[in-house]
Amino acid sequence: MQTSALPPTVDQCVGASVPKPAAASHDVLDLAPDDRRTAFVGRLEIAWDPRILEPRPWTADQSRWAARLLTTLPPGPVLELCSGAGHIGLLTVAGTRRELVCVDREPVATAYAADNAARNGIGAQVHARTATIEEVAEEPTRYALVLADPPWVPSAGIDRFPEDPPGAIDGGPDGTDLAVACVRTAATVLLPGGALVLQLGTAEQATGAVAEAAAAHGLTVEEVRPCAGGVLVLLR
Ligand SMILES: C[S@@+](CC[C@H](N)C(=O)[O-])C[C@H]1O[C@@H](n2cnc3c(N)ncnc32)[C@H](O)[C@@H]1O
């Protein structure tokens, strides 16, 4: 389990106001109280249950990279697409004054993201909303940073992960369907000078379909970093 703390980040002004969400319902959490688990990811205590993906410790690397980037990005809120339990976004903004909007299509995921924000004392700067990747692109809010952790396992391979909810990992034929959707949305909602930090399974996914989609929408793959459980991609 990852235990090291994030580097200190410079407090940033909060930019454009974020959409006020319909409050994430905590009723869905009460449906499975006995299944609830908690673990530390980085320095945050994160709760989840098997209806959503178990937080993977290595994904704290995405938060660390993003937190460093935030110190040089323009003022403005942070968007986390495909948030699941929300730990990647929460670790990124904890210790800053950035607002964070966590979005996932599963109500149980956004309920956990809201719960985890409150559990770690940063509920006031976090808004968790149930929506699809595409729906976010229809909204007027613009973001300094987009974090995205879409399903990226090729459909034919999801049987290798029987513990994981299929909807959380199935990325379509080559694993990039949802990642491409995230790139499209990010290209619409990023502020000038903003950045997208995207999680994928392989470097080939980054340099293939994702790079093509990025180019078509005015973004460029700037760096691909191999990590313990996948790759992280910086796009601007
Ligand atoms: C790989 S999981 C990542 C969850 C979390 N970031 C983590 O590390 O545990 C992908 C998440 O994307 C969500 N998701 C899948 N398709 C989506 C869509 N079209 N719009 C929004 N969220 C989606 C799933 O519900 C799931 O929580």
C-alpha cells in the first residue's frame, strides 16, 4: 500500500465556479454497509465496496504528477472523469484550494467520492456528480486540469479480472473507447493552458487511438509515463 505523502503544493485561487451538483445520495452506500472497506491511498483514507473498483495503490502516481502540474497551471477547478471512489482527484487537490468535480456514471461511485471527501476533511471543495463523460462536455464550466481514469481493458480480456465490475474496466475492442471519449470532453472543457492527465493500460493505446483523437481535437500527447499498473499520459 502506498504510504508516502504528496509533495506540498502551492495554494491556487479557485477559478470559475463549478456546477452545483444534485447532492450525491448516501442512501446507496447504506445498501451494502457490511461490504464496506477502507484503505489508505497515499495519505487519504478511502472507502469503497465491491460494487465499484477497488482503489489501486499505484494510481496515487497519477495524483502526484497532477499535483505537481497544478502548481503551474492556470487558476481554475479540477475535473476528475471516471472517478470511482474519487481517490485520484482527492489526493490531487488535498492541500490546495482548487475545487474538484468528481464525475462517474455510477451513483454508488459518486456517493463514495463525496463520502471520501468528507472523511478526509475536504468535503467543502469537492462536488461529486453522477453523469457520463459526454454529458460533462455539454456543461459551461471550464477546468484548469482534467484527470481521467476510464475503463481501459480490451473487452476480450476483462475475464482476467473477475473481481472487478465489468463496467469499470471494459474499454471496448482495443480498450480505448472511453479514453477517446475523455479526450474529446477534455478538449472541450479545458481552459487555455490547461492539461489532461489520462490513465491507460499500455503505451500503444496512448500513441495509437488516443493520440489520433487528441490531434483531431486540438490536444497533443506530451509525455507517456510507464507506471506499476498501467501508463499515465499528459496531454495539453
Ligand atoms: C477504471 S474505473 C476507475 C475508478 C477510479 N478512478 C479508481 O481508480 O478506482 C472507471 C470508472 O469509469 C466509470 N465509467 C465507465 N463508463 C463511464 C462513462 N461513460 N461515463 C462516466 N463514467 C464512466 C465506471 O463507473 C468506473 O467507476
